[in-house]
Amino acid sequence: MTITKSDGMKQLFEEKKLINSLERVGANHDVIEEVIREVENEMRDGMTTADIYHRAFALLHKRSRHIAVKYSIRRAMLELGPDGFPFEKFVARIFQIWGFETLTDQALMGKCVEHEIDVVAWKANQLIMIEAKYHNEFGMKSDIKVVLYVKARFDDLSLNTFQFGGKMRGLTDRYLITNTKFTDKAITYGKCSGLNLIGWNYPAGNSLHEIIGQNGLHPISCITSLSRDQKKNLIGNNVLVCVDIIGNPDCLDEIGVRGNEKEKVLSEVQMIIEEAK
């Protein structure tokens, strides 16, 4: 049986990959067996990975809403695309939660050449530059070549100063943040070279999925009661995370979500926030 990936490519369905994804979010043996059985009963040739995810999510939601929310977050990060611009804004939001002022998509001159920087964050005496590496497939990793390239760019930028927050600043910290994973060699080089790496499950205690959970930054792409176009419109209005909707429910009116439909969305958003704590 073949399945269709988000990029349109077809591949054989591998049960083990679905099992691994369920194990990673803490589903127990009985729940995993039930999900696998039900999904495989409904499998058809060419079924999309999104269809498989939505069926698995619906089954998890019946058995354990807490596990279902954890399962939805990882997929939701992949659905921020198709390009990396929403992810850059999402990364900027993380640093805003941490008390930084931020700008995205900045052209900055190093000693030798100009560089496009995804996110710049600053406060007090800190100036941080961040490369936000977005992937729309689980299996894609940022490898040693990516880390070497990013490190070289930051090395060039570290030889200059920049005006942010009303004063000249030198680069104090460098980050490479991805929504998937790093190879082992990339992690080793990052540690050795002073490049801070944050991936979906790295580093322990401060990985991307832990940052999301600890700070309530669940992406709006978690919300099943909104259509893809509605989510896209919210992101276009700079509404990226569920807590933004709770803080400003009128943002739903602005994209045409009103009445009972609005109440359904707000109820689901509240559930996501509460179940993920």
C-alpha cells in the first residue's frame, strides 16, 4: 500500500513509523494497537500522510485528550508551511516570551558580505541572531553541512556591530533552531563551536516541544475546527499561537469565523491549552 507525502511523493506505508510517532508522545500499548488496527482497516492506496494523521488523532482524542494534544503539536509544526516564513515568526514569538524585542528577515552586513538573518532578538546587553530551519517532513534533519554554513555566516557577522534598540551592539549569541531534528555530528559540532542548537527533541529540558509546552506556545495549526485557509489567514494577521486567540478572540471575526463556529474554535483552543499543561 502506498501513501502520498505532503510534497506529493509516494512511498510504501510503514507501520513502524506510525508506531514510533505514537510511542514518542506517550501512548500506551493498548492505544497504539487500537490506532494501528483502525488506521490499517481504513487504508487505501494513495492515502495522504495528513489523512493518516487526522484518523490517528481522532482515535487518540477519544482515548486520551492529553496524548492527542501532544500528538497534534508535532504535526502542527509541519503544517505551519509550506514555506519557512511562519516558522520564523513562530521562533520570534518564543524570544518575545523570553523578554526580547525581535525583528524577522533582516539583511545585515558582516565583515565580508551581507547576510539574510531569519530572526534578530535583543534586550539589555544581548544581541542574538537566529537561523530558523524549517522542514515539512518528519524525517528531514539538519546535518553537519547546515551547521557549518550557519556557523560561518555568524562568524562573519560577529566581526561587525549593529544598531538595535537604540544603541550599537555586537553579536552575543547564535542559534540554529529547527522544527525537526539534528544529526549526531551536527550536535557534536554545535557543542564544540558555541552554536546553540534547538530541535524538536534537543537539547533535553529545552527542546522545541518542551519550550512549546512550558510556555503555552501551541501553534494555531493544532486547531482542527479551522480550515487550512482560515489558519493561513490568521498567520497572515500575525496570529501564530493558540493563546493569541484567547487574548484576542476578535481575530476570528476578522477572518469570517463568527457565531457558533467561533464558539467551537474557542472551546477547542481552551482544551488544547489546558490538556497540554
